[in-house]
Amino acid sequence: MTTNRKLTDLRNIGPRIAGRLNEAGIFFEEELRFYGAIETHKMIKKNHPNETLPVCYYLYSFEGALCDKHWGEIGEEKKKKLKQGIAS
């Protein structure tokens, strides 16, 4: 069930990450779901090309937020697929 919750109501999303999402035009859960973790990570990377974005802090946090899990609980196989997705 998708709701239109604020980003900071989602797991793993604090004010700093929410701010980065807002810069990319994402303000609510439905928008994050629409783009998904990989595309969202790419959007933020595009906005901050000279900054290293830790995958656990962004990519895994987005996936965890969408699954309602802590980013460390999403599983190694899923993490591997996510990392492959941002590499392409």
C-alpha cells in the first residue's frame, strides 16, 4: 500500500537525505517509489557530481525506506543488484 507520506516519515530518511531528495524534486513517498532507489541515487549524484555519495547512506537507505526496513536489513543480494544498477 502506497501512501503519500512525507519523506522524513519513512525509515532511513532523515533531514539531510530528505533535503537532497527535495533538491531532486522528490518530496513524498509516492515520488520516491516512482523513481526507485537506483534512479533516485543517480538524480542526487547528478546534482552533486563532485561529491562521493556513500551507497549505504543513500542507495541502501532509499531501498530500505521503500521496503520499510533498516538499510542494513535489505540483504546482500539486493545490495549487489542495487550497486550494479547505479554502475550502468
